[in-house]
Amino acid sequence: MSGARLYMQHQLTRKNFHNRLLEPCIPPPTSSCRVADVACGTGVWSLELSEEVGPVGIEGLDISLKDVPSAEFTPAHVSFHQFDLLQELPAEMTGRFDIVNIQFVMLFIKDSNFSSALHRLLQMLKPGGWLQWTDSNSANLKWPSGTPGKVAVQMPKLFSLTKELWGQSKSQWIAEIGHRFSDAGLEEVKVLKPSPQPSTLVSTQLQSLWGLEDGFQYLRGKLPADAIRRWDDQYALAVAETQELKLGFDMSLVRAVGRKPL
């Protein structure tokens, strides 16, 4: 069911960016253009862009294609392919795309590998092509309370514990992404940090709980029993707090856009 959660995340993100799949500074792709959707997940961004722009070549790329639709539900000009951004770029991907979109890769992009990942994304672009990167700044998360005078305590603890058990190191790149784009040679760089639409806050919190539970399943066979018990107990406290305080969640969304020089 991870596909349903990813679809929900996509729709909430799209709403918070005023329903834009691409920022207005990026020229709408034409039939001669080719677009890459890196870390495509369910492929919903690719499919919705196809509905907006018509017969443009769109390639959804991900390390796993288990959540993408079958060919029967996919337009002929949209395709999905396995791709690992952390590996060397295949020769046929170099200079292939007019637009590269990537989103929500904070789990595997760290300060230690950000520069190499960005370099590969730039290699994928044609001269003059556009890169759009959307992510969540995990250092600036907020849980607005729907109950006056009450603040979230258990949710921040759950996030901290999850990061501890995942062995996640602190990542600064998302806070510096505009400067990182410019330092890499991108031009016309823009960074957007939208305030969340009030109607998305509660649904985003429910989606985040779902995502944490989904993600922790991968750790259950790798952690000692006491660590699993700690996490399960904290998760139960966070769920109870969410219900009691009617919590919302501000993911601290960030979107950076830049153009590769001609």
C-alpha cells in the first residue's frame, strides 16, 4: 500500500505549490522535448504532467518500479525505467533531457553524496535544460496544534528516534540548495518555500504517520527487540497525541529550480 501513501503525498505537495507540477519559469515542454522524473515513485507526477502537456516524451526513473502503473494504464509517450542516482550515469542518459524533476530523496541523499548526485542530474540535462528539485527540510519540521495551549511533544520525539535508529546523519544541503545550485553552475536559480495550505495540515500529519510506519517495516528484521519496542511505544504515543491535539504537520517544503548554461 506504499503507492497509496506516495500518491497522497504527491497530491498534498502539489496543492501546497498551488497545483503546479512545474514552476512558471520553466518553459512548458513541447512535443520535441524530453522530461525525466527521477525518484518517480508511483509515476503520478509523470502521468499528471502528460495530461497537462500532451504527447511529450516523459521517462519516470526509480531504483524500484513496484509502484508504477502497468503499460495498459500508461500513455505511449510515458515510460518507466530502473535507475539509481547514486551509481555512475549510463552513457545514453547524458544530455538527454530538457527538464529533470526530482523530489523527496532526503532519505538517501546526504551531505556526503549530494554533490555527486547533483552532478549526475546536470549531466542528464541538455544545455539550457531545467532542473526542478522538491524536498522537505527535516531540520525545520513543525506540528501545529489544533488545541489551543497545547504543543506537540511526542511527534518530535518519534522523528528523532526514527532518525537515530535509521542512523541518519544531519543533512545541510537542503537548507543550502539555492547556493549549491549556483555553485554547480546553474543559472536563473529560484528557491520556493511555500507556507502550507491550512486544508493540507491534518492530512499531511496522517500521511507522515503512515510513512513512518511504512519505513520502519524495513528495520524490524535488523534491529534488536528493545529498539523495536522503544519505537512501537513511541509511535503509539505519537498517534494518541495526534488524535488528542488534532495535530497538523508542516513538512517545510522547499523547491529549487535552475537552468543549465547553454
